[in-house]
Amino acid sequence: MNSTDPQSQQTEAPAPDFDLEEIEEIHLEGRWYVIIHNDDVTPFEYVIRILTNLFLLSDEIADHVAHTAHTEGKAVVVVRPRSEAERLVKVATARARLDGYPLTFSTEPEA
């Protein structure tokens, strides 16, 4: 039987490996809004599904964003570094097109 103390065998977790160049690049990109645009074709339920599955919004926030887009023509979905905002727009737009909907997203720099 091994009588060593399990706590004495614990090791410290390694520090996260941060790429300083990547962090600086994200900082220099600034923050960008991802905007959802209203259309008269895409079902409300589908919009909610995109907002919760791709943008990881809660049901309550997704409902608020979708309602705002419906009543005001557009709404801010999330704020991200430019490269991440552009990636999210491409993924969400591609998913909507594959599913046969004209749902549109865009990016704008944070004011």
C-alpha cells in the first residue's frame, strides 16, 4: 500500500500560454459591434436559434436582440475584437444561407 500523502504529489498547473503579439493585435483592432439586420422572411424562432447557438446568448438576451432588430431594423448582438466579429458574421451568414434564409449580419466599429 502506498502511504504517500496525495496532496504532496500535486503539482501546480502550468501558466496559460499567452501570445503577446496576438494580445497586442486584438487590442489594436479595437472593439467592433456585430449587428443583426431585420428581414421579412427569416422566422423569429430561427433568429433566436442562431443567436443562442452561434453567439452563445441566453434565451432572454436573444429574444431581446431579435425583438429590437424586428422593431428598429437592426440590433447589436455582441461586441468583439474586429477579427472575431468578422468571423462571427461570416459563420452566421453562411449558416443562414445554408438553411435558406436571408438573415444578414454586419460589423461596425465601436464608437
